[in-house]
Amino acid sequence: MTNVVWQTGSSDPENTNHLATIREWWSGLSGKEVTWRPRQLVPATIAASELNWESQRFDERFVLTQPELRGITLYWRKPDTTDERSTTPHKLELDQLRQQLYVFPQSQQELVIRIGLPEITYQKFDLNEPQWQYDSAQQTLILKDDKQVMEVRLHLSAEGWSQLKQQL
């Protein structure tokens, strides 16, 4: 099971165990950098994972200190302050695969906050009409863009080269 859901008033017999799993995950974030992304649930029927989670204006990235779950309330601190912060959710969804917790605050039913470890951001390059060659001795496809003074080397297995040729 990759998703663990806890909800106030749930009759699910695993609800208490789910909260314990979330408590352990939450406290394990101590000293780690997290992303904090609040979003409006519009429409309210959309799944939180389906929202646009690209970086936006009110998103934060900080080191979480002293994360604790007392009762059903999440507590934490930011490193630059002594103030303890908290939110009491009506629902928590932990995506264990992606290491992200969706928090649905009781005080703002139309809000969801995604807290998680920072995602890997890939560096992207656009090569327009590159020169290319295949070095069969090293099984390497070489792409060169003289305008950007850039060279990209793709080391492919025989199977990878065969798949690339098929797809082209």
C-alpha cells in the first residue's frame, strides 16, 4: 500500500494505524528540507494529487524542525524562528512512494497543503537541428549544437540503440 489515509471520524478499523504511520513519517522529517505547497481545491471533488503542483508564489522551501503529531494536530518549527506552528487536519493522505503528505486543514475545508521532500528537477536542454553521429565502438550517440556550443553524449546498449532506431 503506497497511500495511507487518515480521516476524522472514519469507521475504517485501520484509521488509528494509519495515523501512527503518518506520525512516524512526519517526525522523520526533522532536520530535512521540505517543500510546503498550499492549493485551493477547486472543484472540491478533484483529487489532491491531480492539482497543479508546479512551484507557485506562496510555496515555501525550508528545513523542518521539531515536527510532531500530538493528538491529531501537526506541530513544527522553522529554523529561523522559535514560534511553534500547527494545523489540525480533518484528513491526511500520505503518499509513501513519492514521500508527500497531503494535509486537509479543519479550519479551511477548501485548502490542501502538500508537504514533501523536494522533487528532483531535471536540467533541460533544447537542441535545434543538432549535428549528430553514432560512435559504434563506444555505442554512443553524439549530438552537437554549434550555436550553443553544447555536446550531448548518449551511451546506449545494443538493445537501447535498436529501440531508438525502431522509434525513429
